Amino acid sequence: MHSFETGQAVVRRDVHRTGRVWSEHALRVVADTSEALVAACSPGAETRWPALYVKARTDGDRSVRTVAFDAMATGVWDLADAVWQETELLLWKPPAAWFSVNAFYVPDGDGRRLRNWYVNFEHPARRTLYGFDTFDLTVDLVVDPDLTRWEWKDEDEYAHVRRLGIVTDTEHQAVDAARDEVLAMLTERSGLFAHAERWAAWRWEPAWPTPRLPQPATGEQRVAPKGG
């Protein structure tokens, strides 16, 4: 398996089954081991999102997200350049897992603090020369910093993409198994969560340049969605 060096710029892409890119996110590698690829970004990192998804975030209108998923079902959508804002992000992607674990850090006085853990259910990683490809399956789990409470997020959107056929029965079964796996990790404080206190104290390396994407196509407008 190709491995990445600490500090190297990589790109996480969500790739639809048609081969079309749904989103891209520039990151820097924190560690790359047999257990997980750990990557991070700070505010200013470059991303690309579906234009309708960006509009939903900019307008604060979640109903537009439904329109974005409808567009995904047709296989036709436009991407817009974006800039990551507000949060520092730390991401763990185990190679065969149907999820990634994300930590979001927010300003706190002169420093930063862990706002929450965020488990994103998605395809296992497919390594590329520039990073890895996956595909977000919509449903998420939001976890308190001390791991004592958690709640499911976007179950309504998950039901919608299931109806649209974006998430197949096979993928749904994989998500159900991944849900059980993550809940076991939380209750047992195993896997990544065995080292939660250490990772909660993580901070972005200030000497690292802001992660940037490969040069995007011309004619696309840069916007600024918020992180997390």
C-alpha cells in the first residue's frame, strides 16, 4: 500500500458510483499507519462542493440539501470552489472501515478546544496518488468531547438518499454494521477512542502551509462554507 509522509498534502474525494466527483477536500498528513490515515486541515484549506450544497450552507436553508441529493440521483451537478472556515479538523480513516472519525476544534481564548467528535459513515478508502477516494453515505454520529453522550445526525437525509437509490441495500447493510462497530468502540473506549484524551489535545502544526487542491477548472466561483 502506498503511504504518505507526515506533512504531505493529500486530497480526500467523495466519488459517486458513476465516477463523478461529489466533493474534494485538501488536507495534510499527520500520520499514516496500518491502522489509519490521519489527516488534518486548518481554516483556509481549499475544498470543492456541489454548488447546491454550498448554497444550502450559505443561505442556512437545509431544504436545498434535498435538491442537491436529487441532483446526485440524476448524476448531474456542478461543483463550486470553497474555503474551509472556523474549525481545525483532524480526520482518521481506517483503510477498510465504512466510516471515518473526525474531530473539530474551535477557538478558545488564546488556544483551541475540542468541540466534538463526528463519525462520518462512508465507503472504505481507495488510495490514489494524491490521497484517497471515498463516498459519504449521509448519516453521521455526533459525539461529545468526553465521549459520554452521542446522537445520530441526518437520519432524514439518509432515508431520502435510500429512497433515491443513492445508498443501495448492500451499502445500507454495511452502514448498519459500521454503526454497531462505532458504538462498541465508544462504549469500550477502544480503537481511536482509547487515545481520545491525547488526541483531544492535538493542535494544527503552524509551520504547515494551508492545504490546497490541484488547480480547479476555470469559471467556478469561490465561496466560504463553515467547517463542521
